[in-house]
Amino acid sequence: MFDFEVARQSFIRRYLEFAGKQIDNSSLPAGSPMYYYCHGCGIQVAVLPETWFLNAPPNYCESCKIFADHGLINELIKEAQNAKS
């Protein structure tokens, strides 16, 4: 059974923990692996070689994908940003 309130609190906790702590791929030397992060909460979703062209990395982690599929991700991001302030 899906408990929205628990999922919302988990999202806010992940957002506050990982927002702004991502590795900037442009600052890495050539040939380094590329780091990809969830567009919602900021958690790392993939590390791929720089030359990887087969499949695009996911835009969202599994938890945020549910929110994005239901159109709630933007509201949750705003709520988490307000909680950060």
C-alpha cells in the first residue's frame, strides 16, 4: 500500500541531503566517468563512461518517477525548497 505522506517526507529528506552536492562533470578531466543525478531529489542515478551513447540515463530515481508520472514532482520540489529555507 502506497502511503503518500511517508513518500513525501522521504522525498524532502533526500532533497535536503543531496541538493547541491552533485559532482560537476565539466570539472572532471577528459575520460572520467559521467555522473547523472535525479532531476527531482538530486540522488545519484547513474555513473556511465564518458563514451556511453547506447541508452540515456534515467531522469528520475524510482521514487521520484512515481511523483513525476502523476504530475506532483514540481510541487514537491517547491515544498522541499521552502523546507530548506
